[in-house]
Amino acid sequence: MDVDVRDHRYYLNRELSWLQFNRRVLQEAVDANNPLLEKLKFLAITSSNLDEFFMIRVAGLRHQKENGVKKRDIANMTPEEQLEGISDVCQKLVARQYRYLKVLLQELESEGLYFIHPDEASPEQKRWLEEYFEREIFPVVTPMAVDSSHPFPFLASKSLNLALLLERNERDMTQDEENDIDIKTAIVPVPSVLPRIIRLPDNKDIPGRHDFIFLEQVIRYYATRFFIGYDLLEARPFRLTRDADLYIDEEDAQDLVVEVERQLKKRQRGEAVRIEFEKGTSRFMRRFMTSEMNLEKEDMYEIDGPLDMTVFFSFCGIKGYDHLRYPEAHPHHPWSMIQLEKEGKTNIFDMIRQKDLMVHLPYESFDDSVVNFVAEAAADKDVLAIKQTLYRVSSSSPIIQALEKAAQNGKQVTVLMEVKARFDEANNILMARRLEKAGAHVIYGLVGLKTHSKCTLVIRREKDGIRRYVHVATGNYNASTAKLYTDLGIFTCNDHFGSDASAFFNLLSGYSDPPIWDSFIVAPINLRERCVELIDREISFALQGENARIVAKMNSLLDKEIIAKLYEASRAGVKIELIVRGICVLIPGIPGISDNITVRSLVGRFLEHSRVFWFENGGREEFYIGSADWMPRNLNDRVELMIPVKDAELCERLKKMVTLELNDNQKAHIMQSDGMWIKEVAPENKVGAQAEFQKIAEERDQEAEMTLAQKMEPYVPVFGSSKD
């Protein structure tokens, strides 16, 4: 039977799929297996995710709607229809989020942690609070009248503000003035330089209880002190979210860095796309809050609780409550390196010459592997050059420090710094200028493309000639996220990889035409074509009656051509198992279309970020890792890199890793044929992939320490010697 696998009925909308992902994150806030403060942190993550979603995705759709765009997406929805769908889902999602918060706040109270209103404070606490207000808050706050001579002020994106309705004191009025209604409006920004959550002195009458109060509640409580002669009729907190996307004309920009910096200054002043306000806010106040904004009803969110739950990120680190958090999980020494150290290898280059190495973050140490690799290269007298692509780096990056040292040591250092990495533009420009000052050659991205690949090339002079050492990874060279994201990286000095790496960097830095690649698979050159070829190969095996299987793990699955090819493979009998953390517009389990496809999403303590692809290949299994998801932007508009994993031992490790994730029955959400997700938690025979990976890394590290201790000869003191 002929079936059009490109029919829109077989695809979900991207934005609504992403909201389903954020709902999966939110679900962790009520997972009984998560400690209390970790549950609260998932509420904060959900809010942070929504902020970025509105600033980028919703803002983009609003632009399309305003410009009259009627083009339908992969699911046959217009921009206007998408905005309506987003509003409906988001309103319900936010309401659910605050219901969960109420439950968690009650659980915090059982631990002695209370969030109270100023009226609930004890007399001693009120005295302290008044002193705190006069000393710390009053001098910083800037009240702003709004009237004919004071226009509505510009309010930065994500800033918290109070809208106030004031009336002249009757006691200060003359008889004539009493006959006139004298209502005033004002805005009081809540200072971001002050702690949003204030801890009050403990109430001595209630031992074991600790009280906290929100800054905006304190400002509202003492609001009339900013407006002497006026009574407070209403005061409500509200928060705006603005368009934060950068619109960069790369073709006409004479200096890309200058253009990015110019656009960054506009980011906080983008058009408003959402307003959040406190439940119970009067209609008059709502009109006042939105008087200068082009917002519609669906852009307004009535919040039953404290605005902006990202405030709980800092609170979750409260001292003395480790029992309400996950046990500490430290990165451990990489297993690949432990094995070689047992054989007496200590130098990173000696190790890589011996065999390919693989590092599994965050369970294994980024510092011991990647940072050490670049740092040793910077200090090694035989290293001639270091070349690296950087997409996101931390503000105090050890990688940047090592590259600076390498340049200062006279080595040729070439870095492609992607200055268009969203929300990291300013930091990347700062890091790039540091490198330039140290003497490194910095390339600021390519016109029309974001460089998202993760690759380092070290050229070293050795006894038998020049040798190239290559590191390729699925995640960024960022020491901060390396402790939070699951990623994979491979070190090799294989000549084929070295040759491809040289050609890859020549492509980025010069005018070189793409070579015929031996091992590298590069977007936008041949990554899409190679992925299609690999799926087609499995289809051929299936049609020949052989076992055919694809296991693919990624962050997002959105590309229509790839999905259509997966549908074709499913119809041919290929078994397809997908692990997709975020967006997935493919629908599994559709009779005659995707019967052989399953989709699962793992949401847990660490953010799943690695991209791994496993093809059965007629019994000759092949594994690949890379930086790209199966999305149009990754395959068409970014410089991405995927490589085959050729070492048999590393392939076996990858196979065990992915199999464990496929068997996870604690943190896995399973996608249904209607596009919804169900979390399946097994009460027995529990398998939690992330917890198991952490356990494995700890056990290997302990085993290595025991082996080292056994090798060390014990010190036996010689009593009575002249040294005593």
C-alpha cells in the first residue's frame, strides 16, 4: 500500500513538542526518588527553560505573525495557530508548576524552612526587618512615578518590578482637594543587586524553625515610605520577558564581532513577548502594566505564587541541608586512562599513542582528560601547534588559560571562537580578545554558519616525525557544564583522523575546498547524506530478511527528510530505538508507518547531551559520535562533526552505555502514538542509567587506588638510626 510518509499527520509541531519536554522536566519536581531541594531545583529549571523559550521561539513566531507569514510548519500549523497552541499549553503548564510549588513549600516546612509574609513575622523579626529595610533596601530602590510628565519607564527583560496604585492622604488634603480624586501610578523596580530571598533571624520561641521572606514582599510592605503623603491602594509584582534573539546581517557586516556587540546592546530592549503578574491583580493594574506593550490576552500569565522560580536555584544550595540534596557526585579519573596508567603510562600523549581513549562526562573528569590534554600540549616543548573550535566556554575557563600559555610559549595557536553562540556571545568575545592579546590566531565564525563542532588538533614533533593528536567530542569545551551534562569525547592519533582534522581546520581558516574525507563526516558538506546512506543500508538488510537495527541518541529530532527516511526504514522492518531528550516531532507506533519505532527520553540529575548512533550493519556493528542532532539547523546551517568509533573496546563500551539507557526504568519517559509521554517507573528490578554510570566510575576509581596502594612498598622505619 502506498503511503505518503511526509504527510503532516505523521509529524508533531516543534514548539509543542518542546513544551512536552519541559513538562517532563517539571515532572521531576514530584518524583518521589528525588530529594526535596532537588525537586525544587527542577521547578527552577522549568522556569529558566520557559524564559528562553519565550525570548527566542515565541518571539520569532510573533515576528512571523506580525509580518503576515502564513506558511505552515511540518505539522501544518501557521505561526498564529502555533502561538494559540503555545499559550494554551503554557497556561496549564505554569498552573501545574505552581501547584507543585505549594506542595514543596509544605514539605520544606516539615524540615523547618518557612517562607512567610511580613505580617507573619514575630515582633523581634519585624524590628530586624525594619532595620534591614532602612539600611540595605531603601537606599538602593528607585521609585518611579508614572504620569503625564513621567512616561512609563523602560523595564529590562526578566526584571522584577512592583506596580503601585496610590492615593493622596486625606489628612494632608484641603477641602477642595478632597472633592478631586487624586490617584497616582508608579513603578518600583526590585533591585537585582540585593538578595531576592532574605533569611530572617530565628524565632527563639520556635526552635528548629528558619523563616525566609521575598524581597518584593518587603518592598511592598514598606512601599509608602517611598511615597510620603500617599496611601497605598494596590501593589502588585510583575515581570516582563522580551525578545532576545539577535538579528545579525552577516553579509553586510564589515566586522562580525562589532556587529554582534551592537546587537547585544539591543537584546534587553527587545519587544515584550510575555508578562507575568500576581494572582488577584485588578483589571486597572493589568492595563497599567501593559499600557506601553503590544501584548494580547494569551501573552498574560496570572501567577499564584512568587514570580520567577529561578530564584530557587540559589536557595537550593542552603547550607546544613545536604540530606535534602543528591549525594555529592564527583567526576572520577577516566577509565581509559586508568588502564594505561596501570601499564606505567603517565604522559597523555604516550597514552593516546598506545590506544584510543574515551571519556564519559560528567562521571569521568573533564579536567583530568580534556583540560590536561590542552595544558600538557601548552607546556610540551615538542608541541608545535594547537587548533581548537570553541562554541561555549566558561567565564574562568581553564581551556582559555592553557591556550594563552601555549601562545605565550611560542606555539601556533588557532581558535575558531563562535561569537554567535546564543547567550554566550559576550563571554565568547571577551575570551577571544584574551586569546588575541596572548598571541593566538582567532577566527570569529563563518558567514552564514555557526560552528558547533567540538574538535581539538595538537601537532607534535616526535622521533619518527610529526604526529597529530585529535580530540572530538559531543559536548562543549566548558568546564562548568562538563560537571552537569552527559557527553562523550574520544582522543586518537590515528593518521586518518589526523589528516581529516588538518583538512577540517584548513576549511575553517582559509579558502580550501572540502577534501575527500576519510573519517570525518562534516555538516553542511556530507553529514546529511551520510546519515541517509546509513539508514538506507539498514533498509537493504531488512529487505533481504536480515536483522536490521538503528539506535540513535540525540537532543532533538526535527528534520523531515531524516524522519521520512526513518518511517521508510520502519515500514521495511528495521527496528529503530530512539533516545531523544528534547524535541521529537516523529510519532512512534503509528500502524503501517512507525510500528517498529520506539522513542524514549531520559530526564534526570544530569542533562543528557551526548549524540550516539549505532547501526547493526548486518552484524558488523558500527558506532558514531558527534556534535549534531537530526535537525535542519544542524544538518544545513552549522559546521558539525561526526566520527566513526573504530576501536573495538570503545565500541563495546558504547554498546553497554546505550543498552543501559534503553533499559532505564526509573528516569525514562516513553512517547505514545498520540504524541504524549508516559513516565514508567518500575517498583522492582530498578535500572537507573545515570546512577549506574556514577557507580561504575566510582568503583573503577576505587579499584585503581587499591591497585596503586598495593604497588607502593610500605615504609618501615629503622629505629635507632642516626636519622632519628
